[in-house]
Amino acid sequence: MSSNLALGNFRLSYGPDAGEGAFTTRPEIVGAFGVVASTHWLGTAAGMRILEKGGNAFDAAVAIGFALQVVEPHLNGFGGEVPIIFHDAKSGRARVLCGQGVAPAGATIEAFAGLGLDIIPGSGFLPACVPGSFGAWMRLLQDYGTMGVGDVLESAITYARDGYVMLPRIAAAIQTVAPLFREEWPTSASVYLKDGLPAPGSLFANPDLASTYERIVRVAEETRGTREQKIEAARKAFYQGFVADAIERFVRTPVMDTSGSRHAGLISGQDLSLWQETYEDPLSLSYGDFQVLKPGPWTQGPVFLQQLALLKGFDLSSMDPLGADFIHTVTECSKLAFADREKYYGDPNFVDVPMARLLNEDYASARRELVGSAASLDFRPGSIEGFDHAVPYTVGDAEDGSAALGAGEPTVARSTAVSGEPAISRRGAVRGDTVHLDVIDRHGNIVSATPSGGWLQSSPVIPGLGFALGTRAQMFWLKPGLPSSLAPGKRPRTTLSVSLVYRDADPYASFGTPGGDQQDQWSSVFFLRHVHHNLNLQRAIDAPMFHNDHMPSSFFPRRAKPGSL
């Protein structure tokens, strides 16, 4: 017998486990009607409200996605992107929905060279890709949901119009970039500093964002036709209507970014109008009784599978899940997998990624021999005939001050919170750069999504719309010939990742976490401790976590920290 469980950001269909009597921060939560979890309680409440009104997991996921844009604006926004993986109970099929927008037509390596740039800034207009989250949410609702646009936007509109409680981390993030807002990004100041620095615990509203959502709902409701036609009208309002028009006008004015100079944007209304969200089949790897499914190499998701392929050769079950042998073995395999990410991953619509070879047992066996008893300080990607090229690798550990210019990674640099205590630090314990959500409904549908981008500190707020553009193009290299080199119409190799797991051919789990380059490290450790050591879900989450920054960061300024743990 199994039950649906929801813990923190993780959710599984799950049977008996160990762990009674161990201390955890919260109990396991068991549901028979439906389970919802997200990175904010208001997002979770929005999803459960949809299920209780008769909606399915797809309806609920969309409602959560929009709610999180409002209540965690430092971690995601309306102008961001999202990968989604799901199991459709009706067809019995797992699919991936790509909500990662592409580089603008004018975004070329030559264009950046003409600006005197050899790295894409981490903030401002230059790193903006087409915002993909709205299109993906509308497509999911249209194809698999049952409700209308107004239903799934109701909670987000309420939170944006009437206010939500300002989290300390949001307040700290705003404080870090407040001088930038006041001096360079006045449209952001008008939203986030309208009454001075917002205090943690205060009620904060974003009426412009509420009005944007409401206008989209009106477009849908005033459109004659089926539910699907109304949803399509809402989508067009964003990509071909008033939202696209406002974006195109606004990015023509140069703004300050992490380069220390002001630049206009490259994105255009035509870029938005031509973009389309897409479905794809997930990649998969068998691991014992489990089949783990991930999105393709336009994300970092396959590194989860590569780590598992390497770890198959070790007796993890005999190791202490909190011990040095476990941590060392998992870390060394992680470093090898992430080195391959850096060398081989990119948008498969543009580059040939040797994914079958990377997941092949012979390849994994050869790479596994590199794991020794001591930590390696070397950066060691694999060698596959026909795919060899140099990989950029810059070492650095010092803060570069870019947080004050809207840090590329929303794990903003060490700052002093409103309370006077350090609140957010790149190297400290408080990290995070995105949000995550999972839903299982009573029908057996499962949805997992990791929305991100469009952070309040990434780009100026678009006047009248209440949200900022994303900066995911900072993950492109400006060196030609790499799988992740910049090209017009190409998807950046995002850090965003989602996981779906089957057990004995039955849908079993979906899970995910914020964390940038750490996403497929933290979630893999969670999974391994559950599978090998029978830790119940909450214990697996609460157990001391670890990660490394041995690989080049995916975020500006793209530095690596060899041997870090």
C-alpha cells in the first residue's frame, strides 16, 4: 500500500520507510485527496485551493506558478522561464514542457564584441531572453488543465493587489540593490522603494503587476470561443499584444548593468511573437528499481543521470549517509558529471550533444576509475571522439561587487539586512535563486516545475507592468565553437532542473529544489539517501547537505572554485 506524500519541495508516492524517532524540522505530510508543495506557503495554498475547487494537478501547478511570481519576486517573476516535467495519468505518458525562451535575433557574439564585452552581463537588458514561463503555463493549462485563465490567476491577483507579507530575504535583496534602483533603475524604485525600504514582515503590494494579470484575464474572458481559444488569446496578449509592445519600447533605453556601463536591450517584439513553447520526451536512466527522468541538455538536468551512472559502481548502501566516504564518493562523481556538463551540454536544436554516449555504461565505467581516495583539484571532462574542444575555466573566489549592480545570480552578495545582521551571502548558509513546486492530484497526475528568472534585482521593472525581464542569456559563452556559445534563437543551457521518478514502472516521485548549480547536487543527495539508506522523505531533506563549486559557475562572472566543498 502506498500514499501520496508532500514534504517541503519534494513529493513522492511512497510506502513504508525508516526514521521514526529521529528529529526533523517538520513531520511527513500524507494526503489521499491530493498533495501540493512549493517554496512559499501562499503558493502551496493557491494550489490546494484549485484542487479543492475541482481542478487537476495541471490547473493547480499553473496557479502556484503565478502566485510564486508575486510572493517571491527576488527568486522568480513574470518575465522569467520554467522547465516542467509531468506524468499524465490519462495517457500514462511522461513529458517535458520547455518554457525556456531563446536568445534574441540580434544577440550575436559579434554584437557583444562590438560593445567591447567578452562576457554577457548578469543584469540589465543585454542578457534578456524571450520570457518563457507565461507561454509554458498557458500551454500546460490549455492542453492538460480544465480551468480558465481567471481561475488560475485569481490567487496571484489577490496577493499582488491586496498585499503579501514581505519575507526578510526579499527585504535584504531590495536593500542590496536600493542604490542602483534610486540612481539607475527608477522604475524599480517606484515599485519596491515607493514607501522607502520595505521592512521584513510588512504588507507589500504590486498593483501594476495585479493590473497586468487582470488585463490578461479580461482579454481571455472577452474572447468568444472555447476554453482553449480563450487561453490562446491570453497567450497572444503577452507575446503579440500589450506586454510585448511595452517590453520592446522599454528596452530601447540604455540601463546600467554588471559591466559597469549602460546598454540598451537586443530583444524585440518580433522575438516574442515568433517564440513557441515546446514539448519533448524526457531523458531517463535505470537505477535499481527506479527509472529517473530528466529534461534534456538545454538544462543541467542530465548531470543527475550522469551522477547516478557513475555511482552505480559504488556500494553506497554500506556507507554512512552522513559519513565522509559517502560525501567524498558523491562529490567526486558530481565533479566529473559537471565537468561533462560544461564541455558537452547545449541546446540540441543547435548542437549535437553525445547524450547516449554520456549515459553509456562503458563510458561511466571508464570515468569511474578517476575517483580516488583523495579529492581531485583538477577539472576533468571526458573525451569523446568528434566532440573535443577547450572548456573555459576561470578560477576565482573574491566577491566582485556585482551584487550592487543587480548580481547575475540572485544569491546576492554578503549584505546587511534591515535588522543589521548578515542575511544573504554567496558563501554563507543562506542561499537560493529560484522557486520550485510539485503537485499530485487524486487522478494520479504529477507535475514538477522550477520557475526562475525575472528577479527583481536582475533588470529594471517594465513601467506599468510591474515585472522585470530575465537574464538567463548570461549563461551563454561568447567564445565561438562551444555547445553553449551564444547564437540567435538558441536556448541557454539553464541550471533549472526538474525530476520525475518511476518505480517498478509505476509513477513514484517528483522533486526539485532551488539552488542554481547546486540543484542537481542537492536533489541527487536527497534521492540517494532515500533509496540507499531508507531515510524517510523529511529525514532525507533535513539531513546535513553538501555541494561543491568545482565547476565554472553558470552565472556572471562564471568563476570556478576548485576543490571546494
